[in-house]
Amino acid sequence: MPSSVEAREIPVIGDSLVIVGNGLLDEIPSRLRQAGMTPGFFVVVSDRTVFGHYGQRLLGAFEREASAAVAAGGRAPKVLKYEIEPGEPSKNRNVKAAIEDFMLEHRCTRDTIVVALGGGVVGDLSGFLAATYMRGVPVVQIPTSVMAMVDSSVGGKTAINVPAGKNLVGAFHQPRFIFADMMLLKTLHRREVVEGLAESIKMGVIRDKGLFELMEKEFEKMMALDPSVAADVIYESIRHKADVVAIDPHEKGLRATLNYGHTIGHAIEGLMSPELLHGECVAIGCVLEADLAHRLGKLPAEAVTRIRKCFEAYGLPVQMPKLPDGKGLPELMAKMAVDKKNAGGAIRCTIITGVGTSIDNPQPVPQDIMEAVLQDALAAAAGEPEAKRAKH
């Protein structure tokens, strides 16, 4: 049956493809069958909140497609579903193992496709599950958050969190399809929308001045997900990420620049989650890493101000939060010491050289300058007058 939904396609790498449109959800099983994806099992992984919104619709679409396949003389795959608790704490070894045991109990073989219906937690967990189950089965991503749509679902980075840090155990496993259905963003709260948009602002800062300027100008429409601008921003954000992934699929150089804001952001998140969301920590990290680039003589002061004001316009935090009691500079530096971009014992960061431009590979950062940036940010969070802070 031909599609009734207008959609745009973005190739990523190999046969990985992003499809962007409005109202894709009910067509996904049909599109998968038309692409030759006819396994013995589909395993839909979702969290309880997202499944409550969209799960039964997706299962219903699979049932209709199964009936059509049988009527045409084909076979109907068995569709299983597994719900996890919402939130970052579910992205762990125990939950992954529980889903694997569930699949084994149902005798899922390599003739299985994992379908991730949810935000970044579901996508990361399901992708890693698919990468390792029976030494690898296909995964299809259906992102339901802005964050997952513009960032985490695209490019095949999958992982779980461990006590030492975020996303430290995982694999590169490209999804066969990513269905970016704009209609699935309608149930998001404003805070969830803007934390995802932090990744689009980030992409504008490092690669696309025009995208940054659009977000800078149209912040009210973007926060409301006005179709007149939101579809283009999300499409361009995905396109940029796909371009980078195609050049550097395993994050050996250029792709690591997409982690702008994440070196400091992940350290803050490790101490402040779940009080602060991932995108909120990234926003703080982007502003502080812009300050870092300025102190290194790479970024004009006015660009730092402009970047900060753009994040602020979306209501995103731009200053170091007050950390939990007993936590400070040593704990932040310890978190950054295990950042995946590091090499040769040095912390490496994406260095911005202007709005829309950055150095192609993450650069080693002198420890004293990184500590100065963080120390001043911590002093500001504590309310220390600027005149009393260290001058660097």
C-alpha cells in the first residue's frame, strides 16, 4: 500500500536511513515490510509512559500488517513488547539482562528485530541490546523526544550507564531505520522540548551558523514546536549529524566534536541527575566550554555572550548549579577523567572558533585552564562576588 504521509529521507551510513515526517507511526510496520524486513519476531521496547501514549497504536499497526501479510500468502511475525520504568536509572546492566532473558524465554533467535519506541534511554538501551543479542540483531528507532530525534537515535551509538559514569559500556550499532515522526512530540512537556533543543543549538554552534541564527531568532516558535520552523530545524539537525556520522562512524575524530558541551555537561549530570536533565547539563557545558575556548584564545568574548544568550532564551540553565554537599572541583575533574574523548591522559574538548565553526577534532586542554573555568563557575554558583574570583 503506498504511503499517505509526506516524508523526507536522510541517508546515514550503509543502509541506515532516517525518515522524517508527520504521522509516520501507523505506517511503520508497512514500511518495514516493504523494505524487506520480515523477521520471525519484533520486540518492541518502550517505557511505561511512552507506551501509554503510543504503544497500542504501534502494536495495532503491526497486527494490521500481519493480517495483510497472511492474506498475501506470507507469514506473520510474532510481536512482543517489553516495558521499562521511565528515566535514566533504567539504562543499566540489570534492565538489559532482564530484557535479554525475556527474549530468550520467548525463543527469539537472530530472526528478530528490536524496535525502540521512546526517548534516549529506551533508544540507547535497546540499541545496545540489539548489538549484543545473539551477537547482533537489527534495531529500528522510533524516537519520541526531541533529544532522541535530533541526536541519540541517529548514528548507532548505544550504551548503558555504570557506576563509573554515563554511557561507558556500549557498542556502535547502526539502526536500520529511524522514524522521526513529528507528531510524537505533541505529548512532551515544555521542559522536555527545550532540553532536546539544546542539541540543535549545539549543532548550530559547531557546524551551521544559519541554523544557530534561526534558533536565535525563532525561539518562541521553536519552544511551541511551530511546524513552520520546527520541522526544518529538526531536519537540519539530523542531516548534520548524519553527515558527520557518514565521515566518522566510530568517533575517531570529527564525530567527537558533536560532544561539544558534553565533557563538562556529563560531569555535571553525573552529580546532578535526575534533578537536571541531560540537555540542561549540556547547555551549561556548552556555555562553560565556550568560556574555555575564549580563555584558550580561540573564541571572541562576544561569541561566548551570544551563545549563552541563545541557550537562555529557551529557558535552559547556563550557570553551574549548586552541587550536592561535599561535591566540587575534584569530583567534576574525576568524572571528566573517564570521558570517552580523552587520550594520553589529557582531557579533550571540542574547541569553538566562532558561531558555526569549530576545530575538526577535539583538542587536549591544559588542566589548569579547565580547573580555572570550573572553579570560577563553582564560585559563581556559591554566590561569590566576581571581584573575589581567580583571574585567569
